[in-house]
Amino acid sequence: MNNSGKKPALTHEALTDIIDLALWAGQLLLQNGASSHRVEETVHQLGTGLGCDWMDVLVSHNAIVVTTVSAGDFRTKIRRVPKHGVDLTAVSAVNRLRYRISDNTLDPPQLRNELQRISTRKPMYPFWLTAVMIGLACGAFCRLFGGDYEAFALTAVASTVGMFVRYLLLREEFNTYLVVIAAAFITSLIAAMGKYIGIHDYPVALAAGVLMLIPGVPLINMVLDFVRGHINVGISRGILGLLITLSIAIGLLLAVSITGVPGL
Amino acid sequence: MTIHLVLHLLEDFFWSAVAATGFALLFNVPRRTLLMCALLGGVGHLVRTVTHEFLPIDLAFATLIGSTIIGFGGHLFARRLQVPHTVLSVPGVIPMIPGTFAYKAMIGFLRFSESTTAPASTGLLIDASSFAVQTILILSAIAVGIAIPNLLIFRKRSVI
């Protein structure tokens, strides 16, 4: 920061306010699937943009620690980020706030309103639409893997039902891995029914149906974190991705061993 | 012959775009970026298919080429759509996920665990391991491809 040191000293209340807002923004980013570098950079820019001299950020898998400095006075605060999901609209909305801060067109009360709006916003797409589109997406995978149109329809139905299972179980606050196992199991069970109703390519449907559960965002963020030097967060994300992938395998193999193992 | 080829490639593009769109909805991307997610998903997978099928390039390397193009596309349109580049590139690379390889590896390991006769079970283990390695290679290629634009072009110094 070229003007660091020349900024006026902040009052205790102002410093508390800034650290709260910056942590809130960081939490929104981390829990919705941003890479550690983006969390670090955004929190830092919000803090310095709102009047701190400097802001240091420590990102961990399930917490953010921030130390903020103003005229020699410093404070540190931790915020836990226990829940992880993927909401890229929230990530891009917080990201845009960062540009408005550096343009000086956003003051702390406005930022608080914006963060409140982002936190309480409804999902961009109704759930049934997402479920149907995910069904079509897994059907598309089936076609890409060489399945015929019967297998496409089978996959689409299986994945859509699987999405509903996942949604209902997540709403009941079941454990993440259990939810994945159950959704993979139900999806695979429906896909395996293709054997009994004479769908020749049903093994392709089995392979394509569970792909909606693949932890794509943690796995990609793992590599982005590794590249930027956030080795520890990257490892946590990799382990999370591995555990979810193993849960998919458990659900799929359970269904397959009940109905008889097919080849591909 | 040519018609067949064109149809094959068109279908490849179309289904990849559908897969990318589905996951874009799941990841709750802003509405204004949906079309670009679909486009990047289609183009990336098409590039992979073309390089793999018409050039002597193996699938993992072809995947790297495809995902690198998606990564650059994400950076290119991120500014215009006012989103982080990953909002465009993450749904875009989804169609390249090696579902069949992962499935074959899983089923292979299951069969190996149930097999009791020595030479046959060795063969099962080798096959399953080979599919598992392919899966890991392709998944790594997908993720590294997204990071490549950052490594090569957008090397701006971090503010922190």
C-alpha cells in the first residue's frame, strides 16, 4: 500500500467494525468455494480499503484469522467457517464488492447491507430446475461415454431422483458423507434396474449417474491452493475430495453388489 | 463419412455443453454467465476429443490442452462478465471428468477382492490399477489446466 502510515488512526469502534466486515466477507468466500488466495486477497483489500494500515490474513480449512493494524494499534479475531458448499454467485458478488471498495464508492454501513443481502439471498435457480438439469447433465455424460438414448433416459431419471435424495437428507442435517453414500446408492440402484427392464447400456448409466456427486470444486481449489503456496489448505481440500469420492464408491459398490456386478 | 464426423463432433459439443450447464446450475453461478459456462464446456471437451482422436496425443495430455483452453477462456471473459475466472472455468471443465475410468477402476478392485484364483486376480488388479492411474492423471490435468493461465500470463504480484 503506497499510502500506508499516512492514514488517520481509527477509533476502537471503527477498527472492530472493519475487522467484522472483512471477516464476514472472507467467511462468505471460503464457505462458498473460493480459493484461499482469493479469500486472502479480498479480506486484505476490504480491510485496507476501509482505512486500516495493514491487514494480515490466515486462511485455514474451517477458520479465518485476521490481524488488523491502524496507527500502531492492532487487533486479531478468528471466525470459524464450519459449513462448506458451492455458491459461485455469492463468490462473485463478494468479489465485486472488493472493486467498489477500491473505487471508494462503498462505506462500512453500505458494505454491511451488501453482505447481509448476499448472506440471505435465495438460490439463483429453483431446486427442481437444478435437479432436472443435473439429471440431463448426467444423461449427457452417459452419451459422452457412448451410451445409447435408452441409457440416457435411465441416467437422467436416476440422477434426478438422486439429487432429490441428497437435497432431502442435507435438509435433515445428516452427515455429509452419509448423504453422499445414500444418494450414490439410490442413483446406482435405479441405474442398475436397467438390467431388468432390458436396457443394454445400463453399465454406462451406472458410471454416469453418480457423477453429480463428484467434489469438483474442492479438487480444483486444491490445485489452485497448491500453486499459490497454500499447501495446508490444499491438503485439507484434497482429503475432503478424497473422502467424498470414496463415499460415492461405497454407495455405488453397495448397489452394484446387491444387483449383481456388471462389466462395462 | 464427413457428415458422420461432423455429427460426431457436433454431438460431442452439444452434450458437453449440457453437462457444463447442469453443473453451472448446481454451483449456482450468476445467470449472466450460464451461456459462457456452456460454451466453454462444449469448446474445451471438443478440443480434447479432436486432439485425442485425430492427433497422436493420449487422453490425459489432450485433457490438459482442453482445460488450459477453458482456463484461458475463463480469464478472457471474467472481466467482461464481472466474475472471478473460476466461475466460468469450473463448470466448463466438468464434462471432462473421467467417469468411465473411475467406474472401471472401482468395479475392477471389487472383482479383484472377490477373486480367488491367482493368475486371474493378478490380471484384474493390473487392469484396475491402470484405470485408477488414468483417472488420477486426467483429474490432475483438469485442475492444472485451470491454474496454467495464472502461472504463465496473469503473474501479477499478490497484494498481500
